[in-house]
Amino acid sequence: MTREEEEFIKLLDDNEYSYEIQGDKIIVTYGGFVSLDSHTSLPPGVEFRSGGDVYLDYLTSLSPGVEFNNKRSVWLNSLTSLSPGVKFNNRGNVWLNYVTSLPPGVEFNNEGSVRLRALTSLSPGVEFRNVGNVYLNYLTSLPPGVEFNNEGSVLLNSLIGGLFNEWNGNIEGIDSKRLLNFMISKGVFER
């Protein structure tokens, strides 16, 4: 076990958060919300299966292989970047208000909205499959290979001035998300 894993387990013990160790993975199983606001990093392969929100607002880095399978929202408001392969399968919103870029392989399968208000660039291969809205306030380009398969709206303030489903360029009778993905695939929003 690494020093970082030992420190994380001590933090869980100190806060009386239950967990399991399966192979090289630490799985947080606590039934309520998990608040680790004083912690700034996580060891690789941590999985949250907790029963409530996960508050990690002072986390400044997120190791590869971290998974969020908790029953409510995930708050990561000090992060400015994500590692490839991070998965959000939680049942609530994902708050990433200071992340400025997303690498390929990040998955949003959560049941709420995804808030990426400071995001300025997306890599090809990022796909949004969440149930709620996607907030991309400052994004200035969408490269081919990005897909929006979320059930809610897509806010593209810097690109079109608001929600894509309310954009004047939509064509009556054509699903706005389908049109958006087609336009992305043709490089319309690439700068």
C-alpha cells in the first residue's frame, strides 16, 4: 500500500466513513454524504459508492481511474483539470466550475447536470450521456469527435449566446441535439 493510500484510509477512518479494499482499489461505501474538504488529492483507483453527495471542494488533482458511483451530486470546485478515464456515474449533478479543459476518455453518465462553466477546450472523444443539462459557458470551439447524448439542453454562451435548443439556427422538425452533433462532426464549431 502506498503512503498516499494509507493517508487516505486514515482520513476515512478519522471521519468514520466506511470503506472496502478490493485488490488495489479503495471503495468508499459510507451511507451518507462524504465531505473531505481539507483533502487536496486522491490516490488512483478510488471509487465512491456512498449514499449521498461527495464534497471534495479543496481537491486540486484527481488521479486516473477515480470513479463516482455515489447516489447524489459530486462537488469538485477547486479542480482545474481531470485525468483521462475519470467516470461520473453518480445520480446527481457534477460541479466542475474551474476545470478549463477535458482530456479524452472522461465519461459523464450521471443522472443530473454537468457544470463546466470555466471550460475553454474539449478533446475529441469526450461524450456527454448525462440526464440533465451541460453548462459550457466559456467554450469557444467544439472539435469533431465531441458528442452530446445528454437528455437536457446544452448551454453554449460563447459560441451561440445561449442554449442550443433555443438557438435561432435550429431547423423545425429536426432534433436540436442531432443537428448539434452533425454540425460538430462537420467542424462548424472548430476554431
